[in-house]
Amino acid sequence: MNKWVLGLATVIHLLPHPFGVSSIGATALYAGAFGDKRTSWLVPMVPLTLGLTVTGLYEPVVMLFVFAGFSLSTLAGRWFLSSRRNLTRFAGAVAGGATLFFVVSNLSMWLVGYYPPTLAGLIECYVAGLPFYGLSMLADAAYCFALFGVHRALAGYRQRLAAT
């Protein structure tokens, strides 16, 4: 896994960005594609934790679910992108990672009481989260393009250096 790419992901996350638009999902997918099976789920936690120290923390239960959602996104990166990468697999990874995060993080909002503890409240919670789901998927796609593109460019640069 390329430390320069991860550093870029951390810097991007620490820059001001709209709520719901973050590089963490793409960082998780990248870590899943290139990271160690046992520890890659920890990679998105570094920029996420640094960002939370700047912006502030949410309720502990919500944060636990947010961290879990991004850990699951790492699994989506591993499943879709660790062996082969093409446009279809990237689309699957982005959709899978964003969906896993959406399901887990919105469940936390319902569990902590932002919505009534009923089936109707759970549905209301997920419906209210749909705009953020779309933003998250677009952000994951854009940041994946950037992170995987930088990774590929650096790999090409290293190849050219080794050939000389």
C-alpha cells in the first residue's frame, strides 16, 4: 500500500468539505484493495480520527457505527478490487462500500434516538439519509478516481526509474 496515497487521503479529509462528502470511503476501498488482510480496516481510521479531533466527536454509539461502516467499506474494497480492477469492479466497490456505510451509520442514528424507536422511525431515518447516501457515493467515486489514479501514476514513475 502506498503511504503517499494514504497521506494524500488524510490531507484531503482534513480540508474543509461539505457534510456527507468525505474521502474516508475511498480510503477504505483503497486500503481494502492494497492493504494487509488483517490490518487494512484500520487504515481509514487514521484520517477519520484526525478529522474528528478537529471537527468534534458525536455520540460514542454513533462513532462506533461510523467506524464499523468504514471498516465494512474496506471489505468491499478487498472483495471487489484486490485481485482485478476495471470499471465494473470499481462501480461495484463504490456502490457496495457506500451502501454498507449508509446502512450501518443510519442504523446508529435510529438507535441513539434521533428517530422514534419504531419500524416507521427506522424507515424515516433511512429516507432522511438518502441525500447523504448519494453524496457519499459520488464522493467515493471521485476520491477513488484520485487515489487509485495517483497510485497508478506513482507505480509507473517507479517503473521508469527502475528501468534507467
